[in-house]
Amino acid sequence: MRILLTNDDGVHAPGLAAMRRALLDREHDVIVVAPDREQSATSHSITLDRPLRILDVGDGLHAVDGTPTDCVLVGCHGVLRGYPDLVVSGINHGPNMGE
């Protein structure tokens, strides 16, 4: 499966790395598009007032200077140029206070 992996803790978060390893161990095609820094409590917000910057961190990892929702949109419409089979978000650091 082609899987888009994101989170709200940032592209270098330990939980994201653990989830990526677990998915890669099952031989999935995993592309990570995650915020370039902590974005907890941004809910479902998207960035409308400026262009987003995307940095190819290497090895299938992409950092976006936006919200987690921005990352999914960039992943589908920019990095992947199409929809993945599955979008996975997490593993979250600390309690998940969202819906």
C-alpha cells in the first residue's frame, strides 16, 4: 500500500519515526509529510495567508511549514500527486485532546 504518514508533533518526532519503521517493516510504500515543528492544538486549520514551504528532508521525509492539515493537502496534491491508499497520523506525544 502507498501510505501518507503525518502528525502534529513535527517531522522529527520519535512517535512518527516509530510508526514509519513499523509500516516499512510491513513493506508498505511510506511517504512522510509532517510539520517542520510542533503544531499541536492547531485542530483542522489550514494556512491561507502565505505560500507553504516544503523541504525534502530525505529518505521519503518532507517537512512543511504549516499545519497538519496543510501537510495532508501538500502530500496528496504536491508530493504524491494523487491520493494515497491510506493516511496515518501519529503516534502523538502526550494525550490527544482532539476529536
